[in-house]
Amino acid sequence: MSVCRLVKSKRYRCYFKEFEYNRNQLHRSACDRTRLHEQQLVRCNQLREAFCSASIRFPKNITDAIMSGDSSGLIDRTILSSLSRLVEKLQLTLTETIRLWRNESPEDRRPNKSMDPTWLDILLHGYRHRHCAVAVATFGVSHNFTGPRSPDTEPARNHASARDFNRALLRSIGDGQTQGTYLVLDLPVALRWSALRFSPFGCVPKKDVNPTECARLIHDLSYPEDSSINHCSTQSKLPDLNYESVRRIARRIEELAERHPTLKIKLLKGDVKTAFRLIAVATSLAAHFAGSMGDLAVIDLALPFDDHILLEVDKGNRLALAEAALQLSMLAVLGPNAINEKKFSPWATNLDVLGLSWDTQERTISMPPDKVQKSLNSNCKGS
């Protein structure tokens, strides 16, 4: 007799199936993590062979960065100078450099080895953007410009905020270099490619963090307005965007309150590791995402996205199941390193989401005090 038949209650049978699904997904994630580790070792060996062929000493820091992903918050000058020498000595093109750096080959062209196109094709069956998602996992994000901007002969001047928060900019680029989302080279070497389009960097302060030490890095692809990367994009080739208003959260709270008037409604905010920089840019597109910092060229190799928000009533194990479902979905689509545990908030009735403070018990929305003060200070300066 099967185990399912021994479970009489429909509710417990449901929980058992949920447990089995979770266990299978976690097992798959563990297998994916092992395969990714093997891919990282292959990447290290390929890079080591390239450096040896050019008679350049292979920096041990590269192996440490690839295998651990732990950042010191500083730009690794040893890595960037060694890589710049390699590019010069082997006369590598930008495309060849990126493919070497990410271990792309004719047999495996995936820029991000943690994503599995075959699995995505199965998992996303019925999703209207399935083919696009599979193509991105296979080749990276690509785009054909109808009126492409000419390559720049010198880098764009960064915004004042990047200069004001220079240490925060340095930290962000250092983190990106370690995580593989930024390719950092000596500027003169990168300019010899005559291929890069530069956009300025800016910095936006983060909540409850000293902005001189850590800030949100913005790569302003909309500047200058008449010749920016965004302006030159082929708009008809871009997928439709459906922006969800904060009203969606408010409606969900009201719906749950009406259906479950005696139960507490709770929120959870979950973040993707490296803020969604798991979505790689295709080698053919990377030239359009260049920036600079002093004597360094910084090429953006990945794209960002934002938080996930859950709203659920606190009943039985619904909160645990909802959180598990979100985490498993993130693992299934984005790979074994997708979850940022530090950025998963606990379930709460009070939470700051999308720049607003939400109270699900009082069913109110307000602006956080720090934003109120910031707005007041801004008005005082303007008056």
C-alpha cells in the first residue's frame, strides 16, 4: 500500500505532497550547486591556461573570487592589471575577452552557468515569455539597435553623486568585479577596442547605511537624453512592461481582510542575490554597457531587478508554505545561488516595501520618517 493511501486526511495528504515537492526541488538544487562548482573549476582552469599561454603569472585571487564570491569591497588591482596584460599580449577582442572570462564555448555558450535552459523550457511551459527566457539563459540578453550609437573615444563624465560617494562607488565596482558582473580593465587597454559606449555612473544612498561607505550604484543608460543607450534602443523589439502599482498591494490586503476578518495579514520581502544580476548580457551587447572610474574601464555584464513581495494570512503553515514556494521558484528559475538569505525579511504586519511603510493591522500606508525628513530638507533648500 502506498504512503499516500495511508494518509487519510485530505489536508495532511496535501502537506505530504508539498513536502515531497519541496524535497525534490531541494535535491535538484543541491545537484545544480555541485554542477556549478564543477563549472567554476573548469572556468578557473581555462583562465589559468590562457595566462600560461601568454607567459603571464596567473593571479591566485581569480580562483578565490570565482570559487567563493566573497568581496573585500575593494577593486582587485592584481586581477585587472593581469587581465589587461593578457588582453594586450594575446590581442584579444572584447568578445574574446568576455567569452574567456565567462568560460563560454561553442559546446556551452551559457554566460551564466547556474541557469539551465533545458530545465527552464520545461518549467516555464505555458508562460508567454518562455522562449525569451530560454534564449536569455542560453545566450544572454541581446538586442539589435536600428540606430546604434557610435563607439566613444573617451569615457563619459560620471554624475556628481558618484564623485561625492567615491568610496561607495569603489566598493560597488569591487563587489561586481568579484561576483563576475563587472569586467574591470585598464582604461587605455579597453579604449583600444574602439567599441565601447560609455554611460555615467551615479550613486543613490541606501536606507540606514552611511552613503560614504555603501550606496546603490546606478548606471545611467538614459543619459544624455538624445543619444543615450536607452534612446538608441529599438523600442519595437523590447518586450511589453507591465508596471504593478502599489495599489496592487493595497487591494491584496483589503481582499484578505474581507475574506479572513479574524486573522492577521503579514508581509514578506524577498530579494534575489546580487539584486538580480544573474541575468547576463550577451557578448554582442556588452559594449553598450561601459562605464569608467578614474583610470579604469568598467563593463557591465549583467542586468538588475528588484524584490519579491508576499502577502498572506497567518493561518496554519500558510506563511511557511508561501515562503518556501517563493524560494523554490527562485532556485528553479535562477539557479542554486539565487537566494539572498540576508535580504529575506521575517513575516510581519509592519514592513517598508517599495519606499512606503505598510501596516496590515491598521490597513494604512505612510511615508517612512526618513523620507519625510529628506523631502522637508529638499523643500527648505529650494525655498
